[in-house]
Amino acid sequence: MHEPDWTRQNSDVLVWRLPDEEETVIPKKKPTLKAAAGLLIIISALLTGSVFGLLMMSAVPEQTETKAAPAMNSSTEQTAAPVEKTVPLFVIQGGLFSTEESAAKAVSSSGEPAAVISSENQYSMIYGAFLTKTEADEAEQSLESRGTAAYVKETKVLLSSEEEETLKKAADSQQLDKIVSILSP
């Protein structure tokens, strides 16, 4: 069994006091933090959190959002930059050269209509460009039957709608000069 606590004032045990004894008053505890100290702690925590938040935001790369263009009425004129799209193109290539002079020699000695397209310090000799693979394969077989080595190379070209129309017309009639002017950088 446990013994009763005789020193507690509000216990179930009767506490006897003599008449000349002073009543023992237990002082109330004062708050350990003063209001100013508590406020300082809160402000410090907010400041520290804000600084770390900003540091984390600057550490993560910013993502760019692409917004869909609003639909325009047919009567509204488009004043924005021309929209470019990727167009598949099948080129019949006869060779790839490191100098323009060697590519020009190959064109003149080929005996077939050809042109040179420059791209990234290389020069491609082409015999034609087509919008479909079947047309390009037929033209390649025709060239090879005449003894000219060639192969079909698929490429993707970024063109505006006007350039695409010009390229379609030039590819249909195999106007190599126009094709080269569109495809050259």
C-alpha cells in the first residue's frame, strides 16, 4: 500500500496545523517564456522557412508553360508569326562530301540532274526530293537501273505553310534549284 501525502493541501487527507504555523503557500509558476521571446521565436521560424523556401525555388529549374492559342475566326486576319510544322521528306542522295568542290565535281560527272545541299560542314549531292517514300523508291530504282548509285534518305524539315506549298510544287516537278533553296540553311 502507499502512504498518504500529508503535505498536499487539497488531498483527501486532513492536514493538521498548529495555530502559530504559517500557511505554506505554493507559488504559482510563471510562464517560462515571456511574450516578446515567444514572438521572436515565431518571427525567426517564419523568416527561416521563407529563406529556405526561396532557396529551394531557385534550385528547381523553372518550367515554361505553353498556352494554347485562342481560336481565331475565319474573318480575323492572322498577324502572328507564321506557324511552322515538321514535314517528312524523302531525298535521293548520291553522296556526302566534306568540301563543296568535290561535291560539285561529283554533280558534273554524274550524268544525271543533281544538286548540292550544304549542311553542318558537309555537302550532300541529291538527285531529287519526294513527299512519299514510294515515289522516292521508284526514282531510286530508275537511277540504279541506269547505273547511278543512290539511296533514299528520310529527313524531317521544319517549314512554314508557304514554304511547304513551294516545296510540294518543286518536288512534284523536281525543280532541284527550288528544293535546294528551301532546304539549305
